[in-house]
Amino acid sequence: MLLSHVDLRVRDRVKATEFYDALLNVLGAVREDGKTFTTWQIPPPDAPDDWESTEWFGITEDPNMTPGLTRIAFDAPSRGTVDAIGVYLAAIGARNIERDDGVYGPKYYAVFFDDPDGNQLEVCHIG
């Protein structure tokens, strides 16, 4: 893994937590709430109770945040998972939902969207 973590800014942590819970739970991530941030990580099946991840995605509240042009991609275990998430993105508050049009080749399968704060995201499966 190249990255340790991503710490994304959101305007309202409570609302964003609802959105990211709905998205990331499908990918097997579990949430941990800190005093000023919320994180998600995927524990191994045999993780002990005191397991701590070195790789995580997190959000921190900043009412004055401005979304950037950087896109964050979440890895899905299958094309079916990408499809399942794509079906309910609008219902959880995603905007600007677009399917992969094949421009990245036949092995790349994705759905692109913005979170409620305008952060650019995608869920993809490569293979």
C-alpha cells in the first residue's frame, strides 16, 4: 500500500458520517469516531480486539471547506459491488453520478460521483 491514510474535509461531520457509513460499510469498512474526526478501516477477518489499522480513510469537519478537483477512488472487490453501490448512490445523497464509459480500458470498471460536500469520489474494480 502506497498511502497510509486520507483525511478529507467536510462541512458537517454528522451528515458526512451518514453518507460515508452507507458507502463504506458495503466495502467492509468499520467506523471509529474520534473527538474531532471519524475514520473507516477494513480489519482482517482474524483481527484481535485491540487491532489498529495503519491504513484508513477519515473525515474532519471544516464548515468553510471548499471541495477540490482531486478524486478519491475506493477499491471494490468485484464489478457486482460497483453495480450495487451505483444503484443507491442517489438515495444516500451522492451527486453527479456517472458510470465508467470504458475510457480506461476493459479491465477498469467504476462509478464516479460527488459526496454531498462536492468532494469527487469513485468506486472501482480493476481486473
